[in-house]
Amino acid sequence: MNKVVLITGGARGIGSAIALELAKHGYDIVINYLTSKQPAKELKEKIESEYHVHCLTICADVSDVDQVNIMVSEIEEKMGGVDILINNAAVDLSNLFHLKNAEEFKRTLDVNVVGAFNCSKRVYKHMLDQEYGRIIRVSLTPINVSESHTLKRRGNDRKNLKGD
């Protein structure tokens, strides 16, 4: 039986690339998504047709512990459990900090931090019971700083270092 990999936020971007690479190496794949139903469906079809491994798609909000419990229960029922968890789901942090309101910031924490906790906590018992498991956290933080601000800052830093 193949190892089962759950990839949160697995329908697009890095999650999709990870799913394809692991499927190529014989892992069974579970693609978690929240809003990317069509990309998840297309990825599932590609994985099954090109790599001949089992693939399951599940819509669940990882920040909601009840949805995570339902998702992992379905995986356990259909595939035996999660051997490898890749916490990839994330809210885009690309807008500048000073433009975020409290609700956006809380949502970012709920998905990026609490979501990873919810999924990890739910799958670890299976991993302990079988004495095998991996939990991986994918984290990207894009930085949007204008080139002119960066150059101006560098210039000021050099000026201050010289004592001018």
C-alpha cells in the first residue's frame, strides 16, 4: 500500500506542484482545497491518469477544527490514514501590513497558524500508532517593498554609516 499524503491548499501553486511530484513517486494523494474546486478536480484527474495512484479531493477550511476532523475521518475511512501531512494552506500575505485590518490579520493567523495546528494535531495519532509519519510546513512570505523605498533606505543607511 502506498503512503498517503495530505496536502492542504493542494489544488494550485506550490501545493499542486508538490502533489504532482509525490504522485510521480508513487504516493497516494489527498488534495485539500477551500475555493479551488475546479483546479482540484483537474489535478485529481491528471494524477490518476498519468501516475496511476489513488487521489482524493476534499473541500475543508483548515482553520475550522470540525471541518478538519471530518476531512481526516474521510481520509481514514477511504485511504487508511495520513502518513505525510504537508501544511501548505495559507492566506495571501502580499498586501502591506499597514493596509491590513484586524479581521484580515486574524484570518491570516487562523489559516496559516491555527490551520496547521488543527491538521497536525488531528493526524499525529495515526502516525504515532504506526511509528511512521511526517509533518511538513510550507511557508512563503512575499515582501512588497517598492524599489525606490529600498534604494532610498540603502542610501540613508550608507550615509549614516559614514557619519555624514
